[in-house]
Amino acid sequence: MSLNQDIQNTISNFRENFPPELSALIEQGAGEISALEILEVALKKNDKAPDFTLDDRKGQSHSLSSYLSKGPLVITFYRGAWCPYCNLQLAAYNAHLNEINQAGGTLVAVTQETADGIPTFKESGVPDELKASIVEDPDFDVLHDPDNKLGKQFGLEFKLPEAHIKLFELMNFDIEKANGNANYTFSDPATYIIGTDGLIKWAFVPNNYRKRANPEEIINQLKAL
């Protein structure tokens, strides 16, 4: 079963089991996000990737140039541990990490979520099954993007709809604490392959937080470079 099939099954499970008022907020916000013009402003194939130096969860700094010295970089953006689709994505990518590496790529994930994100989510009132799905320590670097600055440079930033902010409030999840600010901004869950020349070789920009780049496609794109 593919990653996006797993995501669709999760969506169906939520629709069947969540209280109607919560499901309505989820769907309202999802529709508003999909209507945004992210595709029009996001970086595309052959664009130059923004330079960056970001810290991982252990406080170690990593730069774009340091990654590209090893070969092509696969960089994927995700919203945080509170997002069930992000956790499915991280788990799927981790399961295919050896294949990604064998195809010549280095994988990194970027999120605006702070170190407080996971414990804050665990303290919230969300169902335990969602807390259990958190991918806390994948075998690839997870980089912190303060205030979503890199995501904004890639043209991926959007503001969380009021319906989803209300959803968090009902679930007693402090998203401001998890992100370290009250901006309510996130990146579209895009995935890019950046070549050693610093140019984007492949771009997957879903403009829909419930769609992700399948790991098999990432591997195929790396092999085609």
C-alpha cells in the first residue's frame, strides 16, 4: 500500500469516528487550504534553491552546501508531530531511507515545530492513537526552521485557517507553544530534490496537506538524475 493510500485510509477513519463537529472543522479548513495559490508562488524545477543553515533536534547545524557536497538533497517540509499525515510520511520515508541513499540522495525533513512540539502534543486532549503515531527519532535529519523562514523562501508558507485553530482549541492543543510563536503559519508539505549545482531538479508541491510525495517516486526521480 502506498503512502497516499495510507493517508486516504486515515482520512476515511477520521470521517467515520470523529464527532461531526470536529470533522466539519477539519473539512472546512482543508478546503480553504486547497484553495490557496501556493502552486503559483512556490519554487519550481530549475529554480535555484535558497541557501540555509538550520539546527537539528540535537542542536547541530547543517547547511545546504554541506549536504550537497555528498550528492543530491531530498528536502521535505512537514507541519509537526501533531499532523497524522506528517507522521505517516516520516515513517514511510524512514522505511525507504536505504533505497533513497542507494539512489544517491540525502534526505532531510524541515519543520517550524520547536523542541516543545512533541511533549506539548502528548499533553493535549487528542486521541491516544494519534499520540502513538508520532515519529520521534527517524534515521534522517529533522531540521528546525524558526518562524518558517526557509519555507517562506521556498514559497510554501500559508496561514492556518480559523477552523483548524478552533479544532486545536477544542482538543486542548497549544499550537503556539509547539511552534514557539503565534503566527499560525506552516509550509505546504512539499518535497524537492536539489542537485549538486544548487538547482531544483524535481518539485512536488501538493497545495493540499493530505497529499505527499510517495517515496517510490522520490527514488525514481533520484535514479533519473
